[in-house]
Amino acid sequence: MGNSLQPWIDQIAVASKDGRVLSIEGGASKRFYGEITQSKEVLNTHAYSGIVNYEPSELYITAKAGTPLIEIEDALKQRNQCLAFEPPHFLDERTGKDLTTVGGMVSCGLAGPSRAQAGGVRDYVLGVEMINGRAQTLTFGGQVMKNVAGYDVSRLMSGSMGVLGVITCVSLKVLPIAPAQITIECADIDQTQAFKILHQWGGQALPLHASCWVDDALYIRLRGAVAAVQSATERMKSELQLLGKRVQLIDPMQAQLDWEACANHTLPFFQQAPNTTDCLWRLSVAQTAAPLSLSYPSLIEWHGGLRWVWAPASAVNQLREVAKQARGHATMFRASQANADVDKKVGVFTPLSEVQSKIQKQLQQQMDPMGVFNTGRIQL
């Protein structure tokens, strides 16, 4: 395909005329995510690749949709900068390779451990170029943080799962890498104790950046200015020790690998389901919600706001009701290996309210009136 968008435009125009549905795919690293798609015809973005513009002094980078995410992160690292929301890298289940693309990153809208503190993908999208279902090329937003022109459609593309159109190019805000980072491990602490102390610290001026509770251990990452991180570390260690907890600092290199494993789901918790019929559920709830009344294995991030649970598809009603009571929602992130297509029939995403559904349908009608991208990957 090279640097030309014309093949995509032609493919979309023909599909619109013939009433066909196209499924957008970049590196296929998140093929597992979302409802069962109704289309077998793929529009692949992987070949449309390359960094278009990178201005470290202006804190933004612009890249084509098929650009490997690792290429962008490497370029940023050379200038001591990063994508602050720590997007996950999932391996392609067919090839075992990391083919995550920037377009897929924005389209799926997934963020890593720093999400609670740094914000999500949409908070860093400055602008997008795209092709809609009418085979028209459109541009929204810009390349600088001060841009306020027009409707903020660019951020709508984050998490849209390809149902509004094809992202061709995206501009992202980047940030400097923090000068200091320390990870504290607190052993033998239950959920209630972990939440209590996290919420206590969360209301104070501390550089609390990420947290993870799993197997009765709490991991806390501090990030920021050197003096602030060092001071907070001593204070937090002291407070935990006063509670009778065993506390230690994790080796910085090992800690970095562990947080990346948390984001990329290569920690032991994510790698092996307790039962072959279990699905991995993602419960997004209020940070201040109490421990959920669930007996399933859990890993908790975002200071209590994100709770991963291994449970069968048959638990869908229980999980969604518990999440609703905690002012959130439950998503089947990964179906079981045994019955993936059957599992997804219970509904991957929590159904939208009547008002939300109406807005989404109207938006899709404007962007894609012929349903070229209506793959069913998101229920409307």
C-alpha cells in the first residue's frame, strides 16, 4: 500500500456500494477483544506506517495508523519522553509477535497501570485523520494541546473499536519521563486494608502513581520529582510498618518489568485461568467502592477503580449487578479458551442505556450511513 490511502478509499467505496461490511485490523493484537464480528473481509492498516512528525519541544508526535507502537515508544525514549497512559502490548495469538499499532491502540482505548493518575488514551489524543463510511477523508483536532477548533471528534475515536471509520493518522500528546520512580511491596494485606490505606493516601499530596493488589500483596508505584518520591517512600514505609506489615522496595529494573507485565497481561494472574471455562472480566468501578462480594480470583489496579476477575460466562448477571452497585460496569475482556464464541453470546459489554444507545446510533449513522464498519464488535 505504501503511502497511499487510495486503496482503502476504493475498498470502502466498493463495500458501501455492494452492502459489504469491513473489519478494520492493524497488528491483530486485540483480535480477542469485543463482540463476535459479523464481517470476514478485512481492511488491514499495518502497511500504512511511519512517524510523520515528532516535536519533542512541543510535546507531540504524529504517526500513521499502522506504525508499530514499539517504534513510537523507542523514538520517545531517545528524547526521555513517553506515552504517559502506558498502553498495553498484547501478542498476536496467531504469530506470538508484538504487532500492536498506534491505530489499534487508539481504537481500543486501553491504558495501563498509570491510568488512574495520568489519564486514559483519549486524554492524549490531539487529532486524527480518518476515512468514514462514505469513503471521505476527514481531519479532526490538530497537533498541539491548545487546539480547540471544531467538534472534538478525534477523542470519540478512542474506544470506538473501528465502528466509526478507519483511523489513518493520529497526533498524541507526550510527556517527559519522570526523574524518579520507586515501587513498594507490602505483603500480607487484604483488600479492605489495602483500599483503606490507598484511599487515605489518595487524598493527600503524595506522588502515588500506580497500584496493584494481587495474592494478598499490595504494590505501590511512586513517580515524580526525586525529593518528593524519596520523602513519600519513607513516610509510606513507616505508616505500613506501624500497621505491622512487611514492607520492601523492589529493585527498579525488576519493578519496571513487573509493571510492564501488569499492563501487558503477562503476570501469572493473567497467564493461566483457574479453570478452562473461566473468562477474564474487567470491572471498572468507583475507586472508593468497597471490596466486591465475589469469591472469584481477583487482581486490582487503579487504586481500586479496576478489578480483574476470573469467572465463567454464566456469572454475567452477578458480575454486572455487583459492578452496577459499585457505580461501574463489567466487560468480558477475554472469553474462555474452551468456548469463546459461546461465551460472548452473553454479551461482552454492559448494554448501554436507552439514551446512550440512541446517541451512539445517531453518531454511527452520520459517520457510516451504509454500515460499512458495522461489524457488531460493539453492540448498538
